[in-house]
Amino acid sequence: MAKREIITIPDPLLREVSAPVERVDDDVRRLMDDMLEAMYEAPGIGLAAVQVAVPRRIVVVDTAREEEERNPLFLVNPEIVSLSDEMRPHEEGCLSIPEFYAEVERPAACTVQFLDRDGKPREMDCTDILSTVIQHEVDHLNGVLFIDYLSRLKRDRVIKKFVKAKKAEAPA
């Protein structure tokens, strides 16, 4: 499998809306495998294709705990079709915003429609952490980051920190 690097803010690609996938073929499945490898290595529990610099509507998720058997989900062109009225706070992090966590309140449950790894249409009801992860990753496909749910002050502070770090990394 090809090693994929996870991009971080302030990369402008993270703010773009990802393009739909026309058909699930071997190239898409190879990309999903690469994404899964990058996600596990990071380690994380969800990854959108745009996070590996491929702005396509593809998400991989695995909410299994370390001691549990891996249970990856592959979602192509995921679309959230319903959200619960009940809200649930959860401390979120993001592989594209390393080492920053904040509590975000999202609907406690959602229903998502998508194409699976074989290109078959699926619908799944999600609750708890899976609901949070699905909403977080679909946001990525729409150019939205979890820090967008924070106050402007907190969000600007986080972005400023990453911009400063990027400038420090850049060769003179």
C-alpha cells in the first residue's frame, strides 16, 4: 500500500468541498485501503479522503477500541439524511489538527446513506461515537472543520498556532 501523508491546517485543500465519486472501482478501493492504513498509523478513528490531499467524497471509519477486533467502514459519497433532535457533547480531535481537542455538541444520532466498498447503496443508523465520527468526517467533505463549532476566538487561536508552526517549518 502507498504511504499517504495526512495534511494539516492551514492547508487550503481542507476548506474545499470534495467531489463525488462516479463509480467505486479498484482505484477507489486502493485509495480507501491507503486511507485506512494512514488512519490506523496516526492513530485515528475516522479519515476523509481530502485529509490525504484527495478531494473526493470518501470516508473510512473504525471506532473499535484497541483491544477489540478492527471493524472498518468504507463510505463513498456519504450523505446524512437525518439527525436526531437530541444533542450529545463529545471531545473531538482531528488528524488534520494534531494534538488539539475540544468539546463539540452534535446530534446524538444520525442516518447516513452511502455506497459501500463494492459500490452497493447502503443506509446506516448511527448513535453515540459513530454518529459523532460520521458527522465529523462528512463535514470534512464539505470543507468544514470541527474547530468551526468553537467560538471565533478559540478557532482563530488554533489556526494562528498552526500557521506560525508552518512558517517555522518553511525553509528560509
